[in-house]
Amino acid sequence: MDAIPLIGLCDDDLVDEATACRLIGGSNTPIHRSTLWRGIHAGRYPKPLKIGPSSNRWRVGELKAIIDQAAADRGERAA
């Protein structure tokens, strides 16, 4: 399966685990899926939407918001 391009995603789009990891960590250095789930359990990352018995999706807008918040906590705006 081809990777979903990150450019052009709308805030209401739903993305899978691999794409969520790429959005948070970057296309070249995505976070590991274990890091994503540790962050969810710690409250750093948003919980996924359950769209099926074994299918999770994240809203792009929620993932962008945590990146923007991390940048704001550093005192700068995310690109």
C-alpha cells in the first residue's frame, strides 16, 4: 500500500496509525508506533477514533493541534 501524501490533508481527514506517526514525527523520521501509544496513554497525543473492531483512525486536525501546542510551549509557531 502506498503512503498517503501529507500535503493536502484536511483537518477532518482520518488517517491510520502509520500516517499519524508520520504527521507527528515527520515524513523522514516518523515516531515509532510504540511511542504513539505511550503518548496516548500519557495524555500527550489524542486517542484514536474506533471505526471498527480492529481499526483506529486519528483526525488530522487533532494531530496538527498537538504539534502547534508543542511549538507554542517552546515559544514559536510551527511551520
